[in-house]
Amino acid sequence: MIELFKRVFVGVLMVGFSGTAIAGSHESVDWSQAIEKTVVLTEFKTEPNNIPLRPGQPYRMRFENAGAFPNCVISEEFFAAIDAAELKMGDEVISHATLEQISVSAAGSELLFVPKKTGAYGFHCNTFHHFVFGMGGVITVTQ
Ligand SMILES: [Cu+2]
């Protein structure tokens, strides 16, 4: 039990959780309709770096790390504008995630979510010097 608690606690620290669970509005979502998207992170870019999404559409977004360093996707604004149902980081699965960033190790990460609000949301990687060299982009949610 203590081991499990430690594992979950470390996972929570790694993804920068705010600690609040989202109310379960995504429980009625038909995830078989989820559109799959893949985002590949390397030094010092994110491919694609312009990601168009539709509000209300479920997505399964896979983050792959093809770089030599740990990379991440940080966007407090974007993660506040989605209903995140599940986050996988390697083998670890975290449900009902409220998050501000996703850490992407060599094992990759995957986020199941529905955009709630239209808008343009900038994101970046905070590994040392990565954003300075252009590691970031924009997620645009439009009707
Ligand atoms: Cu980076």
C-alpha cells in the first residue's frame, strides 16, 4: 500500500498536477470516436508545432520523445481548456487528470481528452535552453 502511494505520489509530481480531480463530464464521451494524433519531440522542436483541434471532439494524443533529453509540453492555459480523461506516461496510467504539463520520457506519453474551449494556446518545453532554441508551438481549438 505504501509502495503504491509512493508510486502515485512520484507520478503526480512528475506531471505537475495541481492536485484537483476534474468532475466526470468526460464519462459520457464515446472514446471510440477519438481522433489519434502523434506529436514527436526532439531537440529543439515539436512536430507538428501547430496543432489544430475541434472543441467537443475526443482525441487520443500520443507524445513521442525522439530526442536525447527528457522533453515536455507545458501549457497551463491549454490544459485548463480541456477535459482530460486519462494520462499514460510509459506504463503508468493516471485517470481524471488535472495537469499543467506532460513529461515525455523515452517511453512516451499519451493523453485522452476533449477540448472544452476555443482559443489559441501556446506551449513550450522547459528543459534547459530548449524553448530558447524554438521548442514550442501553438494548439488552436476552433469550431
Ligand atoms: Cu525540450
